[in-house]
Amino acid sequence: MGYPKKLSVNKNIADSKLLSSDYYNSNEYFYKSIDKIFLRSWQFVNHKKLIKHKIVPFYFMEDLIDEPYIIVNDKEFKILSNICTHRANVLCTTCSDNKLIQCKYHGRTFDLSGQLNNTPGFENANNFPTQNDNLNTAPIKLWNDFIFCSVVSPINIDPILDDISTRLNNYPFNDLVFNESNSNTYIIDAHWALYCENYLEGFHVPFLHKGLNNDISLNSYKTEVLDHGVVQYTKGQLDNGLTQVLDNDIYAYYYWIFPNLMLNFYNWGLSINIIEPLTKNKTRIKFLSFPFKGTNQPSNNSSSLDKIELEDQEIVLNVQKGIISHNYNGGRYSPEHERGVHYFHQLLSRYLN
């Protein structure tokens, strides 16, 4: 199935229609999103406290883009290409504390800044080496000890991060610790954008999340559009035993950073959702839990994140079935409740047209 020349999203939400099903069902749109959006996106890589070695290999958007990189934790953090500039061998496959990066194919070495160090067999090569023989560096962003990476010409997300820093200026980021037991990875058979759309509105809460609806004050639920992002927040009841860390009786701040990153700030800590498309109809959801020291992420109750996650996944899977129906071709936005979804679609239109 081909895609139309342009995605059409009216800037006035009251006059606008939701994206047609063509967007979700088109392979062409999916692959265009990789080139036009995800290569330019900032993706969460790791937390500085979890980097235990000088050399840590990883793949940018593994199973989708699969760009090999190395986190270098030397005098400062940097991210280098993990591809040898000679014959494209992947240089590092395991973490190490080596002082040099050596290619196992032909012995070429690089220092930890990415500069070419030694090149066996190239003594008689003319006009060698050049800058192209060093390892490329990747765009890196360090924010409150969280490490983000991009591939090329990254989208500017600084206004969103600045908004978090301003709005949560007393949030104890230094007390966050990674909790592996409450972190999970899910794979669902649905288009990645459907999951993001579900996240970007609280309209469904009283119908889908009965437990959460009992904990929050839905009439206090707010949605604000930022530059390349959306923040939603609501007041509500604290879980037993928690201290009110967020100001003004806020239950949570839900930040979405275009295209697929979600930072959720609670009184117990931070959860991160990373929505990674694998194919047109398959998505990996990484849920990472960062509670404060001495605090646990609430679980096993009607409003806990593990329960809400499964409720969200069930509805997204049902929408995936509906989106391929010949009887659906895009409804209308709720001007009151779906401003975040509308802005997401505007961004898709901007980058894909």
C-alpha cells in the first residue's frame, strides 16, 4: 500500500480529523518514519550510575536502526561509532576497561577519544591517515545523569528538559536508583504510534483505568503542548507511606518527548517508557523504574503501573485490530481532551511530508 503525498492535520483541532488508517497500514510510511524521524530522535541510552566500565557497547534502537555505538566513560562521557574505519568490523562486543579500542579483524587501534592510534599494514598508503580514519562521535546529551544519544541532526528537546527542570525544580534526581525487578520489557503486535496516542490523553482514564480514576482528581487533569513534547498532570491521593515530593498536591507529571520517550514523575520516583517500533505492526515497550532511595514503586494494586500498563496494552491491541478495518478511516479529535494526540499528529505530518 502506498502513502498519499501528504498527511493532512488541520492546525485547528476543532476542525481537524484524525489521521487516516493509511498512516498505520502503510509500509512506506513506516520506513519513512525511520529516516525522517527516528534517526533524528534522542533516545535514552543509560544512567551514568549504571556505567561501570570505560567502554560500553550498545545499539541505537536495536532491531530497528541497529547503529553500533560505544559509550566511553573516560575523562568525560562521549559516544563513539563502534565501526572500524577500515573494513566496517564491529569493534567492541563486550564491556571493558581497556585503554585502547582494537579491531579484531586487522589490528587497527583507536584511543578513547576516537583518534586513530595504530594501523598495521598501512605503512605505504598514500595520503593516509585522514580525519575519515578516526571514529565518528555521536550527538550526546547528559541531563540529570541520564544519557541520551542521536544519530544525525537531532531534534531539539532542550525546551522540554528545561520545562521539567523549572516545573520540578525541587525534584531529588540525585536520589533516584534503578530498580531492575520493577523494570520490564513488553512486545505487542500493534503500531508504535497507537501506543503513543493512548498515552497522550487522559480522556480514557475513567473508562479504562478504574483504579487510577479513584486515585486522581480528573477535573484537575491538564494537558500542555510544548515544543516537541507534551506534559500532562493531575492532582490526586498519595499512596500510603509516600512523602509529597511534587508540589501543589500533584499526583504525577507525564512528559512525552517526540517521538517515543515518556518520563513519568511520581512522588515515589520516575518511570521511563520507551516505545520502540520493530515492524509496522510490532512494538517493544521498555518500562524502566527509578524509585528514590528507600522507596518502592507501588505495585499489585488497582492503580499501580503494572496494572495500568496491561490495561493500556489491551486497548491498544484492540485499536490495532480496528485500524485495519475497511469501516474505519479516521474520526474527529476531542478539542477538550485530545490536544496531545493532535500535536503528535501535527509533528508526524511536519516530518513526513
